[in-house]
Amino acid sequence: MPTTPQKQQPIVTADTSGRPRDSATPSARSLLLTVLGEFVHPRDGQAWTSTLVGALGTLGVEEKSARQSLSRASSEGLLSPTRHGRRVHWQLTAQGEQLLTEGTERIYGFMREPHPWDGRWLVLAVGVPESQRQLRHRLRTRLTWLGLGSPSPGLWVVPDPHKEEAVLAVIEELGLRERAFAWTGPSVPAADPGTLIDAAWDLEGVEKRYLSFIERFERLMAPTARQAFVDQVQLVQEWRRFPFLDPHLPAELLDHDWPGPRAAATFHDRHDRWHRLAQAEWDRMDGEAERRS
């Protein structure tokens, strides 16, 4: 049975479709990705089927759905199976490792520190025909992940010119260089930035989500290792939506006390409190699965 690894930033990511799920009940696949990031990746990216199915069962996922999610992750190139008699051992692939690592950089670094603003915006104009729906979806997914908002069709903005390199990399990757124009600079003084912000992002909806997150988790206690495991996964499931929803605007563009930093403090505080017990519960489940095999 593996020993509990040293405390480190867990690795999770958004769904590989690139969109967060708004359902109150997370899918088996979404929960699997969180479990892989929180408990498998720190242990050399390896786990037995019985351990993963058992862990998902603790989270309320039926065995059939758990096994289907593993099969799907394998077909997407995120996990590689190896048979040992009747047992199957899973290993994160290079693609899976990259996906989870990139998720860490965005999700666990999100809202950690305030960032100064020099008054400049990054503006991107890129046209994708309605007929190319898959390409439009991929573009929206990638730009939203970077914090950009779209105030009107074909136009994307973010008050952070330092994201230029990342945005251009997306454009290049999707083969849109010939259709895109990008520039940085300050907004015209006569323009009302609030109007632009309201058109580009649903900040009212994001604020409600933050307040709900705080209410749910801020004082939540996990008296047992099993409960710590469940609560930690649910905590990450909820938090990982926010980098898609909140552009992390500078304070100069917010007209009231924004609850994002308080929600971030709640996330990191609860996660730190539950980490040791949650990891111990994973080791217990893994050892139990080994004994049953």
C-alpha cells in the first residue's frame, strides 16, 4: 500500500471537452478526472481498476458508470490499461499528464493574488462561420479558459495584454491565423467599461456562484477520513468551474467588494485542512482493493 505523498498542489483539470458542467450532479467522467488529479497523479499516475471504481462508488457513482468512464478516458488517450491476469492496471499517458498539469496551473493558481492593471486591454477579432460549429466551440472553449469574454460575435476582450502569447498560440493551433486580428491598448476614455464588461461576462451569475460556494464550504467540517475524501472531491469539483466563468478582472473594473478572493481563501483553507485525511482514505481504499483481488 503506498504511503501518503508529501503535500503538493493537486492536479485537476476541466473536462476535456473544455466546458464545465452546470449539472448539480457531476458526471462519472468529471469525477474521475478530479480523482485522477487529486490522488492518482501524485502517485506516479498509476491505479488499479478496483481502486478507481471503489473511489467513484464512495462518491455515489454506480459501478457500470465508473467502468464506462475509465473506458472513455482510455479511448481519449488519457489513460493506458495493462492487464495482469483478470485485473487491469491504469497509467496516465503523456497526454493525460499534460492535461492535468495544465489544469493545475490554471485552477490552483487562479485568484491566488491580485494583479495590477496598467489600463490596457487585449482585443481579438476572429471570424469562424456558423457552419464550422466544432471549430467555433473549440475556439470559445480555449479563449474562455484564458479568461477572455465576447461582447459581440467574433470579438473577444480581456483587460490583460500579457495573455497575448497564449491567445496567439490558440489561434495558431486552431489554424485561424489568416482570419484573426489582435491588438492591445487602452480603451477610449469616453467609453463606459461597465457596458463592455456586462456584455462580455455574466458577472452577476458568477457572483451568485461564489456566494453559494462560500456558504456551502466555508465552515464545513469533515470529521472522518471518508468524509474528508468526499468533501475534498466535491470542493474541487465546484471550484474548478470558476476559471471558466470569472475573468479575474482587476479591482479597478469592479464596482463593489468582489467575493472571488474570499471564495479562493475558502477553497485553499478547506483543501489544506482535508488533504491529509483524504489522502489517507485513498490509501485505505487502495489497500482494501488489493486485499480483495
